Amino acid sequence: MFEFLVHFFTQIMSTAGYAGIFFLMVLESMVAPVPSEAVMPFAGVLWFSGEMSFWPIVIWSTLGSIVGSLISYAIGLYGGRPLLQKYGKYVLLKEHDLALTERFFEKYGDKTIFVSRFIPVVRHLISIPAGMGKMNLYKFIFYTALGAGLWNAFLAYAGYYLGSRWVEIRKYSEIIDIVLILAIVATVVFYVYKRRGANSVRSGTNTTVSGHD
């Protein structure tokens, strides 16, 4: 499956050039199942082969990330959860993933938009709860551009450094994804455990007060 995606994405980029990168990154920043790890490193490979240049790659990919994120922001702002529950299955959007992303955004606020660009799954969905929460649009664009620009540049450079050895690119991107996903799970588990502990303390306090009454 990955080999098919690699071939498909590289064909788009080879044929459409920077416009192809822009298009794919628009999809990547929406709920479409297009991972940046399967797009940007191969833009770096095209840079390595002399077919593209670094800065146009970063600029067009980041513009694509911004446009895709704005579309998702609008979906969250105007459609909200009902729209996603009705049509999300058609783009492989899982309710669990959306709920996780919403909690992540609620806990960490605006800076989540920047941080999420480096986190698998979350970066595809984070713009939706930002729209649902009516986050300031200028801040949203700024954090999106900053985070996406850094991440896209990193992946493009990784592709250039590794040249045409896409198997190694995939191997390292999988390791990064696993580490980041484990970090997210650990954070959520700790957060839930902490909340339950706090609720237990409050429950015990209320019971004690009621007993004295």
C-alpha cells in the first residue's frame, strides 16, 4: 500500500510540479488520508535529483497546509460535530481520533495548532476543533504556517539527504510516528488518571461533609 501511495504521489509531483505538492498538502491538512511523511520526503528526492528547489518546495507545501487547514477550520466552524459524524466515515475519520484531538486542543489551547503539526493523526484533525472553538483566525494561520513550514522543511531535507532511498525514509518516519503516538497515549492516560484522582478526592470530601451534616 505504501509503495502504491509513493508511486501515486511522486507521479503527481513529477507531473504537476509545485502545484502537485500544493494539492497534496491541501489534502494532508484536511481529513483526507494523505500523510505528509508520504509526500514531503519525495519532494526532497526531486530536489536531490535537480527537478525542484528547496524554498519553492517549502513555500508551496506550506501554502497547501494553510489552505487545507482553513478548509478544516471552516468545517469545524460551520458544520461542527454533526457534519463530521455524518460524513466522516467517507474519509476514514474515526470518532475516537476526533475526540482525542478535541481533548488535546481543549487542554493546551492555541499553541496546540503549532505543536500538532509534528504529531501524526492529530495534525490532520486539529483544525476542526479550532474552528469549533472559534479560535482567532490570525493566530490560527500564524501557528499553522509556522508549524507546517518547519515540519515540511524537515521532511523535504530528510528526502534530500537520503536521496532515492525511500525505504529508509519510511523506516525512520515510522519510528518517529510510533514514538510520538506513544507520547500522546501516555499524556492522555496521565491526564485521565489525574482527573479521576481529583474527582475521587472531591467525592470523598463531599461524603465527609455530608456525614458531619
